[in-house]
Amino acid sequence: MPVKAVLFDLDGTLVDSLPLLKEVYYRVFADLSLPWGSGEVYHWIGRPLVDIARHFAAGREEEFIERYHHHYYREYDRRVRLFPGTAEMLRRLKGKGLALGIVTSKGRTSAWHTVRQMGLEEYMDVVITAHDVERHKPLPDPVLKALEVLAVAAAEAVYVGDSPYDVQAGRAAGVKTLGVTWGLSSAAELAGWQPDGLLGSWDDLEQFLAFF
């Protein structure tokens, strides 16, 4: 069945923000005098911020989130960019008549800040954030919500992301899944979750779409 919709994760997939996110978490842990350990929080990137706060700062969630936003927005506009070729890739897909969307675990405010700041709004037919569903990745709910809004069947859609949570959510939703190798996880890590393919560049995405 031909692909009608392509859904994307945001951080680490379309947007080169992971170095900033890692630094922000380090600063938050220092501000709250939380044990850093081996940076286990990095393995939680891709999950909602509130879940991360509950896990690592139980009872101090509001303080954790406040410090996160303080550091995040102070540096964001100066340091975050689209990955090379992203806008051109989206423009080509849009020109082919495909529906495009973002499925992210970011909260609504920060997700839309990124979408607008990075000029992604003109390409996207749907944006699903952590505030738009009750259950989050790696569960399928956010991907299914995007499909519902687009009125596209799972068999007609692809979800592209950089973390195992993205692959798990996409597979559970019944869509094709593609992992990008320039984000959070290595190709080997992603392959272990059995995506339908791995992307070394955006050119690979268009080849997969033609094959699907």
C-alpha cells in the first residue's frame, strides 16, 4: 500500500538539539544536587519531561521542570538548528503530496516553540505533543493520534525517529518505522529494535518511501 503520510520525531531527528538537551540536564542535576551517576538521564531523552522529573527528582518535580526550562530557553535560540538538508527534504515530500506530521514527547509549549522557530509549521499537517495524549512513547498512542487527525491508515504511514522509543511506538501503532543514525542512538542500538530501515541521510528516506 503506497505511503500517504510521514511522521517525524522532533529532537535528534529533524532538529539538532541533543547537545543542548544533554547540557541542560547536567545543569539541572547540579542545581538540585541530584546524583549524576553515569548520566542515566540521557537514556530517558525521548520521554516526556514530567516523567523524567518524577523518576529522577520525586517530590521535586516542579523545581526540576522549572530549572530545565530556565536553562533550555536561555540557550535554545542561539544553539539549536535543523539538521542539514531537513527543510529541503520536507519541501520535496510536501511537493509529492504526502501528509507530514510531528510526533514528539515534548510538551506543547516547547514543541511549538521549536516548530515555529525552525520554520517547520509550513510543512506540517499535524503536530502531536505530550499534552495531546494521556499515554506516551514508547506506547503507540501519540502515533495513533496523528493518524486519526490525518485520517490515514497505519499501513499507509511511516514514523521516523532517532530513539528506541520511536521505533517501539511506531511498531506498536502498526506503521513502518525508520531510524535515523545522526541522533540519540547508534545504528546498532536502533537495529536491535527492528525498525524497517535505518537512514544515514535524508536521501535514504526517499529511497525507502519509493520501496515501501
